Amino acid sequence: MRSDRRRLGLLVAVAPVAVLAPVLTIPLPELDHAGVEIASYYQTFALVEDGLASYTYLTPLETGAGVHVYAWLSAPLFAAGVTEAGRVVSLLAAVGSALLVWGIGRQLLDWRAGTVAAALLWLHPLFARFATRWYPEALGIFLTVAAAYAALRDEGGALWYGLALAALALGIGNHLWEASVALPVTVLYLRRRALARAGGVVAATGLSVGAVEAVQSLQPAGASLVESYSVWNHPGFLLRVDWLFRDELTLATPLEAAVSLTVPLSLVAVAALAVAAIRDPTEPRLLLLSWLVSGLTILVLLPRGWRYHDYYLWALLAPLALSGGLALALAVDRLAAREAVPADAAAELVAVALVCSALFYGAAFELGRTGADRHSEIDWARGEEFRDGGAELAAHDVDDASEVAFVGEWHFDDVPPTYLDRPDVVRVLMYGEVPVEGRKLANASGSPQLVGESATNASECTVAVIRNSSGVHAVPCR
């Protein structure tokens, strides 16, 4: 029986890979939040090409928010020729997160809470999105969950405490906002009266943040999340009633509904846990309460960023799934007692129903998805034309984007020449393995020539990428 429950937990944590794995092959960049995949790709590209020297300059759309641990993990696969390497890392990190959430649920209550929590995590459409995109968020969820899991397993020895600190430090290196998990980990140690260990968590957090800032000081100034999105510079966004729903309550698709409802559900969970913790401050209640609060803190500190970026919810997904897992397990107990139904069988049925729903969502809404068009008047993804054009460009071994001229039907007069507005151009450069340095496409160091004419004799170019009725092709300039 015990082995059957373990197999069920493993199945729930791993099964969604069956329908989500093919999504990894959608051409880069995915058009929904294309800038994130562009930034992630080029940070990895730069690391493979220049090693540590890549920390002395800015790559396309790079922000000052970490030292890109996901790029280090993606680099071996990328160097081996897997262009979408970071998506593989994301999917593996998502599976690891589901397994750890399953383990945490078992630690906090029992196998039922863990299995249901893992299923709820996969059922969240945003988690499925993180699992199949070259975003840092999937790895961020894994590292923060790993820190909480290791702290929960820590019984006074060096191993689990060291793993908790290591996961915390790596998370901060991945992105500075992973430091938020220091709150629940510290609260957990304070609850256990392990004051020295709690102090070690605070010290490790400060040292990790300082190390990231020191590395970033080697680079030119890039985009600052604090300047662009913080509550200090944009307090009005936090005061808007619709801040809860990222501007408006939208239920048109499962993803939009999940994004709109995640914060309200988190606030309900915080209120319920707070009331319960006041009555009896147990370890599970304090851990989940502080974990949810730490995730909400990101949205409070960066309210303008939350308005434009649904992925700011990343830190809420694991603790919300665990809270739901515990709540459903307890609800099943009450239902079983009232209706004389076996509690374990009911919990298994709930878990299977949830993971089947996650599989259906992945197959129906994520599999083969190409994202929303930024400019509807342009056919961004006519089959595989941009990836195929990039493959032709790669055969020319171009090592400077300024040697490339884009000519033909590229609509340069209609759409601004920026990374976010020109994912078609960027896709060709990505699959053409062309290095680009600098945050902006039009005036970056070594920018391509955006000619937009039918001629192929653009001045001082080596390769012309022509788009016409026959597709996208790379030919030598004449």
C-alpha cells in the first residue's frame, strides 16, 4: 500500500511531462513575453562564447537582477547544439519542484497533502508555462522550494542546513527576488528556536545579495527593476483596487483566470492561516503563512511590474499549492467521516482527477501554442520560416550581427526595430547563432542592418536575409 502511494505521488509529479515536452520545440522566442526568452538565450550564448568575460558587458534585454544561474545550467546543452537548452532546464526544474512539493506536503501532513499539492502545482497554467519556456522562474521555484524542503528536513545536522543555504544562495544568483524565501526559512528556524541557524540564513542572504551586486558592478548600467517598477517610484499602482487582478478580473482563458485569481486566493489562504496560527502556531501553519507573505511581498514592492508581467506570481505557486493540498486533505477527511467514504480512496480520486485536468490543460492549451501576436498585421510565424532562415544563416558562420542585412518584406516601416517588436528578426539571429551585444536592437554594438528593401547589395554586409513569398533565405551579399 505504501509503495502504491509513492508510485501515485511520482506519477502525479512526472506525468505532465508527457504532454508538455513537445512544447519545448516551439521556435524561440515564444511571442508571449518574448523579451524574457530573448534575454535568457543571449545570456547563455554570451556565457558559452566568452565565459566569465560575459559579465563585463550587457546582452540583449539584460536586467540587473542576478548572475543568471539558469544560464550556467543551460550552457552545456547549448554548447552541444541544443538551441532551446534553457527550456529543457525549465522542464526538469518544474519536475523537481513538483517532487519537492510532494515531499514537503508529506512532511507537513501526510501523503495525501503532498500528492494533491503536486497535482495542484501542475494544474496552475502559469506553472505549465514556466515549465516550457526559457524563463528563470521555473528554476527559481525549484531552488526556493529546495531551500524550504531542506530546512524542513534539518534536524540539527550539517547536511540539510548546508543544502538549505546553498539553495538559497543559488536562488539569489538566479534572480535577486529569490531572496524572498529567506523569510519562511528563517521563520521555520525561529519556530524551532534554532536562533543561530536563523541568523545564518539572514547572513547567507545578505552575503549572496552582496556577491550578486559585486558581479553586476562589472557591467554597464542596465534596466533597473527598482527604477522601472518599484512602489517607491510608482506608489499609485499599489493603491489601485484592481491591483489584485493585474488591472482587471479576466476569466476568458484558464491562464487569464488563474492569473486573476491567484492573488485573491493567496490572500484568503493568508487570512485562514493567520487565524489558525493565532490559535495554535504550528510549524506547517507558520511556514505556509510566511511563505505566502514572502511571495506577496514581491507584488507589493514591484506593483507596476506586476501590472505588466504575470510571471511575478512565481513565488506564490508552490506555497499556494501546498496550502490547497493541506486544505483538500483535511476536507476529504471530514467528507469521509460524514459520508462513510474511505478517506484514502477519496484522496487518491482527487489527486488523479487533478492531474488528469493538468494533462488536459497541457494538451489543449499549451501543446503547439505559438503565443499572441504583438502586432496583428504581421504574420510572425509562417510555419517554420524564421527558424529555417536562421539555420541557413548559421551555415555562413557570421560572428558579428553588423555583417547581416535584413532585406525584403520585413515591414520595417510599420513596426519599431526593437527586440520586443521584432521577434521575427531575433528568431533568425538566434537560430543563425549570431552574437549580439547591447540591450537595444537598433543601436546595439554590432546591430544588423534593417534594410527592408528587395536589393541584396546593402553596404558592407556579408549575408543578406531575404524574406519574400518563398520564405526566408540567407544569401551572400553582392
